[in-house]
Amino acid sequence: MKHINYYKKEYPRPQLYRDSYMLLNGRWDFSFGEGLENSQMSGGFTDRMEINVPFTYQTALSGIGTEERHDVVWYSRSLELTDEHLSGRVILHLEGCDYETFLWVNGIFIGSDTGGYHRLSFDCTDAIRVGENNITIKACDDYSVEKPRGKQRSKDKNYGCWYTDTTGIYKTAWIEFVSDCYLNGLVILPDADEGSVTFDCKISCDSTCSAEVKVSYDGKYIGSVVEQAKDGRATLKLCLTESEPLHLWAVLEPKLYEVEISLLRDGKVCDRVNSYFGVRKIEIKDQKIYLNGKELYQKLALDQGYWRESLLTPPSEQALIDDIVDMADMGFNGVRKHQKVEDERYLYYSDIFGFIVWSEMPSMYSNTENSRKVFEREWLLAVEQQRNHPCVLTWVPFNESWGIEEIKTNKTVQDFVNDIYYKTKATDPTRPVVTNDGWEHTVSDILTIHHYEQNGETLHGFYDTLEKCCMEKWGGHHKGAFADGYSYKGQPIIISEFGGTAFVADTEGENWGYGVGVKNLDEFYARFESLIDAIDSLPYCSGYCYTQVTDVQQEVNGLLDFDHKSKFDKPTMKKILEKNGR
């Protein structure tokens, strides 16, 4: 593992780094807030509980650890700042807070935002002062199924494949100190065909300034370019091949360029950030997926990103690394992040490992005018936030018709799903989009199939011809490939959920896995190998996604247990995954 040069442990936004920041994780005063008025709490409080941010009250690592439902929670803490901190703007970021967030600083209301799956940023400059400051946050959440909730349960008890809910701050809280004129948006667009890269810089102020970009590779200077900003934007394009060959990011061969971006005003630097990017080209042609001109066979594992002691929040940065290493050691080359927008540090580590990530939106579970509006906003914000990471190869806005249950026959629902597809492609035209992962596809760049048949020979027989893959209703299945009015258009085919095998001994009480469990390791290896062989030998298949990385509460079909310890011998697993040469 080779870090980028400016890497700083625990920094929450690795692709836009400044050295002027302060992490706010750790002890906060905390209160359950039903019935409490804003006027009672917005100036801060100290006579209640304490919580360990960024862990939610439902988790053991929060220091509270109760699953009792509370729809309103409050956070408060003091913060000491100096004159040096207040030389420019002061921005408070919450990497994730579920679901509706309200912020006060020194009793002054700063603002609010809605949504649990994008970075929330608040300019606190006008309320901040030298010396002691108070930050107070209210978070409101409930069991509504009109909002994206992913695998968070919508009742007081876990059920099926839905787990303990998440309320309030669940990702890093931090403050960033910036100048009055700073870079507040960056889109990096590498072009493998041209051997170039374009930087679209969004700038916070309209005053006259210019942007300067310097690019290096492995410590060697590649080139630089300067452009005058206009109307708060600057677009800069740089050739990467004038002095040496193009370095391509590839799976398990992660070559990354580093960038320094400076904003200049009156000849002086008013902001400087570091970033990085990978150059790679994703293509779909001849029913296959190609990366940098080579056919890409994807061996993914489904990753729900839960931990026993911290649920959706990784317990440490090392925990993110360990999951990637464990899957790579078993022979997988990526994951499908399932029903979760993961901590951005996971994407950083996937970038530097060369590990594939499919990025998926947590589902809503009711299709109304309001839920559609909420879903679209949150999804496009998530796409914008993740799009510069080269590891992200596929966008997945919907899964198994959840929240779009009538997609098979309802044109209004189909139109909504297609609208999301086209808006995703407009935001990022460089990656494939799977609109409804699993079945009942409308417009989609990949045809994906979910099937938990436990016998490899039978699974192979269901999909051993193109015609069977595209059936209105698959053999041994309750669903089929396409919604009414849609048909196969030459897409690659991926079995994007299968397996899910559990040990019989683990399936006690409400614990479960898919199909009939196995009795011992030998039986597991035999079944796993039969399933992998079945998919590898499908003539139209471009890869698979095995369920799943870890056990999650009552779902006990992981390759790792809920403590993220491997159940299986990694060399044995890797040998099975690599035996067919794919």
C-alpha cells in the first residue's frame, strides 16, 4: 500500500485536502430531545449524557448503546479558537448525519440540511468568536419509508435483512478554516484517449482571481497550467504525456497522479489544496466491460458496511483497510457497497489498492411525489461527492425494485427510474449505470441478475444461453430481466447477487442465510466452488458479486463474521476464485 504524499491519518475528505482543519470527533454532551424546545437547547447544555461522536447512540462505541427509538437527539460541545483560526471563513462539516440536521453556534441559528448520505457543510463565520464557542446540533429522524433508509429498519425490531437504525451524527464532524476566497468544488475529468486531464474548479467568491494547477506522478513534475477565474469558476486542461508515457489506473495496479491547486489573488496565494486522480477508461462493447481496452471480469463481494460495535460507522480507519485486504486476499477484486454511501476514506483506500467499488444508493420504500424528490436530490449529491474516485466503476441508484415496486408495469415509475438514469449520466457520463440492480431493468448499461440458487449445476442451467438471461421470468425465480416495454440491447451480464451460504450451526433463532445451510468447511468449499464454476462458465457473463463480506446482525452468511474475522482459509478461497483463469 502506497499512500499519496499528503495523506494524513483520519482526514475525512482525502481528495480535497487542506492543512487548516480541526477534527471534532470525541466527547460531546448529548440528550434525547423529544419535547424539548429549541430555545431550551440551542445555546448548549451540560447536565445530560455524553456521547462519543461519530458513533450513534444505538452503538456500543457511542458510550450509550441503547436501541430504544428516539426521533430527536441533541449534541453540544465547546470549542476554543484563536485569532489565527478566524482569519478567514470557518466551515463546519458533518460527513454524515441522519436525517434532518439543525446547527447553532453560540446560540445563533446557522442553518439546516436534510439527508443522511452526503457531506453537510455550514459556514459559521458570522457566529464564531475568539475564545470559547458553543456548537449545538439537533438531528431528527424517524421510521418514514419515504426517505432513503437503505438497510435501516423501519420498526422497533430487526426483521429480514433490515437492521438497527442510525440516528444523528454517524460520520466525522470537523471544522475547516479557509480564506475568504477558496475552492469549494472540484471535478477532475481525466481523458485516457487524449492523455489529458481537465479540472473544473468552483470558487467561493466572484472577485478577480486565477487558479493554478500543478500535477506530479510518483514525485516527478508533470506540468502546470494557470487560468483566470470567471463568475466563480475556472476550467483548466493539462496534457499528461509531454514528458513521459500516460500512467493508467487499473484493478490491483493503482497508478495515481497528485495535484496541487492554488487560488491566486493580487499575486498572492489565498487558498491551496491537494488532490489526486487516476486515469482510466471504462467502455461497454460487444456485450463486455472493458477497462483501459482490456476485458474486465469483476469478482465482487456484496458489502453492507456494518460493524457489531458501531453499525454503519467504521470503528477505525484500520477497519476499512482490513476489509479491503481480507477480500483481496480471498481473490476478490472489488465490492458492491450495498445500500450505503460509504465513508470517503474507504474510497481513498480502494483508490490506492486498485479495488473496484460499485456505489449504490440506500433505498426508499414508498414511491410518492415527495420521496422521488428527496431520493433524486440525495442520490445526485452522493454521485457528485464520489465521482472523482477512480475506484468507483458503476453507479447503482436502485436495488431489486425497492421503492419502485410497480416498475414492471407502471410507466410513471419507469419514467422516474429512467429520469434518474439520464440525470446520473449527465452528471457523470464516464461510468455505467445499473438502474434497478437484480431484475426488472428499464434503461440500464448492465443487465444484472440476483439469484440465490445453492446448486451450481442448476444455477448454470438457468442462465447458460443469452435467451435464458433475458427471459420475462427466469427459471427457478419469481422475477425476470426487464420491465414491460424494455428488452435486451447488448448489455454485459453480471450475476450481481448470489451465494449467501451460511453454516447450519449459525442459523439458530432468527439468524438466517440463503437456501439450505452447510454443515462444515468442506461442504462450504464444495458449494462455493460449484457456484463460482457455474458463473465462470456462463458464456455471456462479465462477472459476479458474492453475498457477502460479513455477517450482519441476524444475517449470518458472511465470509467474515460480524467481528470481521475470517471464517475461511484465504488461500483456499483465492484458489477457487482463480482456478478458471478469469
